[in-house]
Amino acid sequence: MFKTLSDAWRIREIRSKMIFTLLMIVVYRLGNVIPIPFMDKTVVSQIMNGSEGGLVSLLDLLAGGSLKQMSVFALSIYPYITASIVVQLLTIAFPRLGEIARDGEMGKKKIAKYTKIGAVILGIFEANAIANGLFAKAIIAKGYIEMTLVITSLLAGSMFLVWLGEIITERGVGNGISIIIFLGIVSNLPTQIGTFIYGIMTGTVGILTILGVVLAAIAIVVVVVLINEGERKITVQYAKKVVGRKMYGGQATHIPVKVNMSGVMPVIFASSLLAMPQTLSLLFSGGTPSWITSYLTVEGSVGVYVYSVMNFILIILFGFFYSSIQFNTVEYAKNLQQYGGFIPGIRPGKPTGEYLQRISNRITFSGSIILALIASAPIVLSRLSGMKINFGGTSVIIIVGVVIETMKQIESMMLMRHYKGFLNK
């Protein structure tokens, strides 16, 4: 990775993209310290340190610490992420919307427009919930103008992050939205390390415990890399065709079926569903009922087991759901048959689709179980070590995935540059 970055830095075009990305990162971090007007930071700190701190701390972790400071980026980019997930699901539910999504570049622009509209609607809803629910006590003046200004600041900050992600994708190293999410998670890493060091200095946490947590974290990262890069290659042979005096086809290729085809989406969906009851009660009533804390959160003595089992099952279910969306075996089999391709030993048409579905189900099941184990690992480590580990499995999967995809993007830029240099000679 470091060699790739070093080689890329020597190329002027890529170096300018990397510098531009770094400048946008500075803008993002500066925005995290710009406060929202009419907010009492003392009351905000009390709310963050109160009984609601479990879920609020998680939201603050994903927002890069901006929620704790109630900055203009407190909503982060998650209204846009939620809207994109909803629109993606709607393209499956409504065939007309699915046709628009497959209509080339124009279709992508329309879907992006719908996603932004949905992000604005969700952003207004979430900003209103934060202003009138979670942090209602922290607002100094509760007049119409003051509340409108608070909600507008939260919404404007979130949409600015969407624009920032897009401009990083266009003029920077790419993957702008993913980089924004990555920065929000990684910015809390120094605090977590400081907590570990403080625990060692005060004697509340043993060195062996810290060593065990570090080794477990390394093992999780290795497993995430393996499932992100792992794939099953299904051999495909194309029949030979004679056109005029030339013979075409006859070559062999393969269909790559990835182990983690759905990425981090199953983990995000599962955690979002499980956090919904506590989130709604916090945002609109200002407190969490005891039965939710006891049975539906990791903080309860019984709830930690109920939460872990439900999280495990939901990740597997959503893993199958997303793989069926991304890898349509029926369409794949039809395309293979249309272009003269076949899998050795399997008849073209319906038998090929059934064979691909069988292989996809097996791989998806294995990948989903691994994802569920990774998502549950921090909960188990927290229980065994007695330390509060803020970095969950979802965070690790996102961090590793973004790093891998960014490196691939830079490598593709280098490859294109070498091709251009060859053609210009």
C-alpha cells in the first residue's frame, strides 16, 4: 500500500488529485468544529454523558465527533446514505424505476437526483428530531426563528458533505462518499487509543487484556480483507463461430462470484433495524424505556444475548437479499446462452441459472456468517475484557473496504497513465 502511494505521488496528475483530496479532508475537519447557533454546550455534554450515552455515543462515532460538539456536520452524511439505500430498494420494487436506473448515464443522473431529494426529506426529519427531541433542552431560545436556524444549519451541513463527497470523486482520488464515512469513523481512533492507555496507567485494564484486544483486532482486519478479496471463479467456455474466413470465440474465461458480494450493507441494515426502537424513543421522548434497554440493547444483561442473536440472523437474511439483487442468476444464464457461452458440464439456459444460484447461495451463506461473526466480535470482546470498545465490526468493515477500494482506484489511475504514455510514444 505504501509503495503504491509512493509511486502515485511521483506522478504529477495523481499527486494533484491526492493534494486536492487532502485539502477537502481539512475542510471536513474544520467543519466539525463550527458550532450551531443557540446551542448550550454544557447541556449537550450532560446529555452525551447521561443515560442516553450508549446510543448517542454510537451516533457521535459515526459522525466523527461532530454530534458531541453539535457542529454544523452533526447530521453527517447519513441522510444521503439512507436515501440511497431506500432508492436502491425502490428500483427493485418498481420496474419503471429499475428501467431508469439501467438507462445509462442519463438514468444514473436521474437516480442521483431522486436520492438527493430523498436525502433532503430525511435530513429535515432527522434535524427536526434532534432539535425538538434529543437536544431540545440544549437550545437556548426556542422561538420559531431560532428553531428554524438550528434545523437549517443541520440540513445545510449534511448536504454540504454530500457535495464534498461528490467533488472528491470528480477531482480527487475517487470514492468521495466512502472517504467521508471513513474519516468520521477514523477520527475517533485517537480517543479509543487514549482510553486504552489511560486504563493501563490507572491499573483498571491489564496489559495482557490490551494485547488480547489488539491481536483480536488484527485478526478481524485480516478476515475482513480476505472476505473482501475472496471470490469463487466459475469457468465459462465460449463456442467457436466462423464468420466469413475468420473464426471467433473458443476462448475460456470465468465468472467471479465474490464471497462478500453485498459488502457492509447487511450489517448496516441489521444494526439500523435493531437500533430503531431506541433511536425513536430517544429522539421523540428524550429517554429510553427500561424494557428497550433490558431486552433490545447490548447494555442490558439479557439484551446483549437477544441483540446478538437477532443481529446474527438479520445479517444472514440481508446478505441473501442483497446478493440476489446484485447477482441475478437468471439474467446471467440468459446472457451466457445468447453470446454462446456455457459452463463445462452444465447445460445452457435454466440448468445454468440453477447451478449459479446454488453456488451463489453457498458462498453467500459462508460470507454472511463471517460478517455476522465480525459484527458480534466487539460485543464479545467488551464483555470478556471489561472495556468499552466503541469500534464495532461495521466500522472495521467500512475502514478496510474504503482503504482497499481507494488503493484500487489509485492503481487504476496509474495504469491508465502508463497506457497513455505508451500510446503517446
